[in-house]
Amino acid sequence: MGTTVDAAGLLLMTRAEPRKFLLMRHRDRWDLPKGHVEPGEGIREAALRETEEETGIDRQAIAVDAQFAYVTEYEVKGQKRGDYRKRVTYFLGVVESELPIQLTEHIGFCWFDWPVKGSIQSRTIDPLLRAVAQFLSQA
């Protein structure tokens, strides 16, 4: 698979205690707001655009932590674009408190308690949450 497609998203977390983080619900899994980077668009800008499109949260309400980025790569097969490698960069976004969500691409959402207890999704979500926990413990 020679082609790599870049995507970006945000893990949104509340500043207010008790802290919460947002996950979006697909039919068969939890996920984060994310999407492909458009031509000429920066990766952080793509993460903010996709989050706004998928949640309805105005990007101006989100403070992106400049010190945190988590990158994961995986193979995508049989999708509209054929087979390719997807590289997703996740940033940590902070909002003051739980905000209302406008669903556009997902069937649901949940503001989960932080820190997370147990496993949510072992391949992408759990490693990201561990990286965020480690990052926040060093701050």
C-alpha cells in the first residue's frame, strides 16, 4: 500500500471538574471526531474543522494544547478510495464544560468520566487515552 492519507481529530476534554471527555458513537464502535485533511489545509485546522462539523461545537470554544499530538497509522481496505494507509493525528482540545452536541455523522455521543475506567476500544481509543493520561500526569 503506497498511498498514505492524512486525517486529524480531537480528543475533547472538559476543564471543569469532574473532567469528562467526548466520544462519538458509530453503529458498531466508539470513535473521536476526525476526518481527512483537505488539500492546502493544516493538520490542526483539519482537526478543528472536522470536530466542528461532527459535533456542532464552535472551534472558537476549543483550546488546542500545543504540546500534545498522538499519531496512529493503520491499513484501510475496500473503502471508496481503494486500499491505502491512513495516518491520523489526534490533538487534545479543552472546552470549559460539557457542551451540547449536534449529531451530523454519528448515531450518538457520550461525555465519559476522566480518567477512563476499563477498555473502550483497544486498537485506537485506549492507546490514545493512555497517552493523554501520561501527558496530563507530567503537566
